Amino acid sequence: MFKPAGILACGLAVLAGCTTAPREAAKPPHAAKAGPPDWELSPTAKPAPTPPPTIVEPPRETITVPAPGAAPEVKWLSLNRWREERRLGELRRVAVMPLESYALATPHGLLIVTVGSRTAYWDGLDLRLGFAPQLIDGQVFVHVLDVRKNFEPLLRGFDVPAKTNRAIVIDPGHGGSNAGARSVADGRLEKEFTLDWARRLAPLLEERGWRVGLTRTNDATVSLADRVAVAEQQGADLFLSLHFNSSGLGEREQAGLETYCLTPAGMPSSLTRDYPDIPSQVFPNNAYDEQNLQYAVRLHRALLAVNGDVDRGVRRARFPGVLRGQRRPAVLVEGGYLSNLDEARRIGDPAHRQRLAEAVAGALAARMENGR
């Protein structure tokens, strides 16, 4: 598992009065080698750099996105002050080495943040922040954008709308001349697995009241723009792009689930792929920042139950063209690594792909099936 067990174990015991600080802390996201996702044809993947912090504390000021080329205006908020305003529980320190970590109980999950790391945990899930929290004069400060775009949407809780005639467009990644990753287990291609996953998912969602469309139903080449256009033409309420991952670096150890939604304006991305990560850019899909994250967390939790809880995080990215232009909530899932022999074998098993489909369908029921 990709979780620091000591922090999570003590964090989960916060309500029981855990006071012993474990000696293991969350690692910054760049500490683990990350291979490139395969959504667009680009050779490299890089963690986005963390901007240097400038500490100020105006919690109610409006955040203004600077003009292109201008330095970002960075603003920070005391986590203690925020939790007092929201009438949440006490902020507890749960680790001191090598970095200090703090836990905060909320009605919808336990939040754990680590000073100097963009990796946080929400109700046990790996959640990537835009900015690493800072410790100033003994107080934990978090960026206002992380509060507004990460903490607040999760604090409000979320249920899938139960309206009738809900529409979803499922996007089986790749297809035709764009084959995607190749399985190290049997040489089969990602485009085949994503299409099968989508075909299994469609009838399960229809049984739960969704009107379902697919961006492709066979081995066809479909441009990113056309995938966005399909969702627009069908009046989709949700867009879900299905993929499988590959390290792209000849490394076979990487494994686990990643779930992506578009980076909010003003915030750096968790990952870039030779795409200019300009925080001031605003895309149509940014109008759905809150729902994007809520759907991503819900789907991520459900799929972790299938992959054995190997968690690589709910992440933010600005470069995936299938997300940027969407005028609806949109999420991209990387359901496992085809470059990892164990995961590739599971992905190649039709029964495993059926379980992935059932997990997504359960998460997109009006109320979560088989758990939270």
C-alpha cells in the first residue's frame, strides 16, 4: 500500500485520544517515482513544482487569479482558524518525524495534512493538494485554494443526484491507431481493456437509471475534441474517461489506482506532461471544480476496494484534453498499471474488469452501494 501506516493508524485513533506520535510521516508526492499517464501522446511525466510560499492570513479575502505571466498571489490560512469557523474538532498532531502531521476530524471524514508535503489524506484516501502546508510560529497554515477547492467540497459531503434520465458519457481511452499501453503479462493493448470495461459498465449504469453513451463502441480512432463533442451532443451530466496506466520508464514496480480531475484555476497541478501548467488559465470544466472532486473521491473509494487498496491518490492535472473542454463534471480514472506484472494479469482477467465495472456502477448509484 502507498500509505504511511503509522500516520493513518494514529490519525484514525484521534477520536479515541491518540497522543503517541508515530515516527513515519507522509512522503511528498515527488518522493515516489511516478510514470507517465497515457492520455495524450507525450513522452514524459513530471510532478508540477510547488511554488515558494508567501505567508499572509486574510481568510475572507477574495482570491484573484493573476494575468498570464504574472507571479501568483499566494495566500494562506491558519488551519486552526478555519476549523474554528467550521466548528470542527480539535487539530491533533499525529506524527513528528520526519515531518509533522496533523489530523482533524470532520463529519465526513478524517483530514490528515503533513507540513511540507502536498500529500494529504481524506477519510483514508490519498488526496493531492495544490500547495504544501506550512508551519509558522507553531501554527499550521494551508493555502486558501486548498481550503476552497479541496477541503470545503469534501466537508459538505456528496450524494449522486437521484434525478431521472441522468446522462453519462463513458470514454474508453485510446482506440484505433492510438493503442495506449501494452500489457507486460500478455502483450494485449490498453485500448482493448478500456473498451471492454466500458461495455461492461454501460448496462450496469442503465439498470441504475442512467442514460448511457460511449465515445467509441469499437476499435476506432477518436480525437480528444470528438470525445468532448460526444458528451456535448448527448447532453451528458457526467463524463468518465477510463484508462489503464504504464510507468513508461521500464519500471515494473509501480502499481495502484489514480483518479484525476481538472486542476482549479490558480493552483498548480499534481502532474504535468510537457504541457504548460499555467495556473491563471481557466477552462470550461473549471466551472465544475467542486463536483469534479466529489465524483473523483467517490469513484476512487469504490475502485480501491477492487484493487486491494493500492492508492496512488486523487490528483489534479491540467493537460488532459478530454477534461478541459467539458461543460459538466468530468473524471479520468487510471485503473491499474499494465507495466506491473501482477496488475497486468488482473487487468487481463475479464472477471476483474467486471468487478471494476460493478464498483463504478455502485459508486454512481443515487446512494453509494456496498459502503460509503
